[in-house]
Amino acid sequence: MKYNFVLTATLLCLSPVAFGQTTAATIKQANLSSSNPTNAEVFTPVPNVVTPAKITGAAPSDAIVLFDGKNLDEWQSAKDHQSAAGWKVANDIITVDKTKGDIETKRKFTSFQLHIEWKVPADITGQGQSRGNSGVFLQGKYEIQVLDNYNNDNKTYTNGMAGSVYRESIPLANPAKKPGEWNVYDIAYSAPEFNDDSTVKTPARVTIFFNGVMVQNNQAIQGFTSTGEKHFYVAHGPAPLRLQAHGDASAPISYRNIWIRE
């Protein structure tokens, strides 16, 4: 009886913390082995309640909806970081306008969960990297490739196919759908951390589910995406999500249902 009274009193004292809003940083700290060296039972922090979407792939209750089919109010041009995003919105989808260049979110992010859907046109032409090319740039710097690679029919370098961390890591499988059908990326991204002297303390990491199939598993990112040279890091803080208007001659791809959770 005495034990139960003490335990109840303890939990009541903790309740303002337990049932308040919990930050990701608080949970990250609590999950460190140094925070609980004896693996004791802990009762705080309590994870926040999130209401899942009724439809698979729709945004949960705590998501930031970046595109819901209506407009590009959350986006801007990546050229000058202030003018309106110039891509086309119709029939609940965004279609890339290659003459307008890349677009980026007005908001800046660090680590996040991202859901984004993309489709290569059914009548796509071209070969290799010139066949429905685009890209999802995490924090505007680290590219997850978008390309037609259905059934491995479009031959290209494998660390540049759909589901790859561009020019870095080959996807573990190729679950791409055929042109004209929607593909889905669900991405868990951990931002890099930097020391005071701007050297890398912890590299960025990414896990990617491509049409429900894991194609990157906690993969370390080597640095800023570039072509023709080794990737490297430049210290940075929160940064936008960017979508690429690739300059190849193939028909432009489309995006829809974009949301993010910090």
C-alpha cells in the first residue's frame, strides 16, 4: 500500500510534464543510453498524440501540408528565393515548368519525415538521365533522384536511378512503377550536425521507402550533391526543401500530395 501511494504521488507530480507537448529533442535526449544507464522503466517524456490520416498516404494531424492540390502558396522560386513559384497547378497536381527553374519551400527545415508523390508522363521519351528526370533535394542540398526506371528498362548509372541518393548510394531494390502511374516516396531524414569549426560532427542520414519498399536504410549522405566531383559538406542550418526542374528534353513530370513532419 505504501509503495502504491508513493508511486501514485510520483506520477501525479510528473503529470504536467508527461501530458504536455513533447519536443523531438526531448525524446532524443531521453533515448540516449547515458540518460538511462540501467535501463530502468521511465514514464516521461510522453510522446505527443498524432491522429493518423483515414486514407493511406494522406497527411496526419501534425503534418505541414506543402501541396494539397490547390496552389503553390508554400513555395517560391529557388532562383531568387522570393519570387512566385512558376510551375503549373491543375487537376490537383503540380507539373514542372522547366523554363522557370527549380522551386523551393518558403519554410526551412532540419530533420523531418517527408511524403511526396511523383509521376513520369505515360508518353515519356528519351534515354538514361534524359527520361523524366527531376529530383527531391533534402534541405535544398542532398538529392534523392527522380527518374523513369520502370523494370530497369531505362539503362543508366545505378547510383543515379530512382531511389538513389544521387551519385552516392544505389537503391536496395527497384520498385518503380511504369510511366503514367504515381510513385510514392516516404523519406525519414536526419540533418547533419556540425562542430564549431564547421567540420562535420554527424553526417546527414536518410531512410527511403519507395512505393512501400525500403530502398535506403539509414544511409549516410556524403555531402552536397554535385556532378563530376567528390561530394562534400558546407556547414549550414535549417534550409528549404527543393524540387528540380531538370534541363533535359523529355516531357516534364508531375508531383502531388506533399507533406512534411518535423
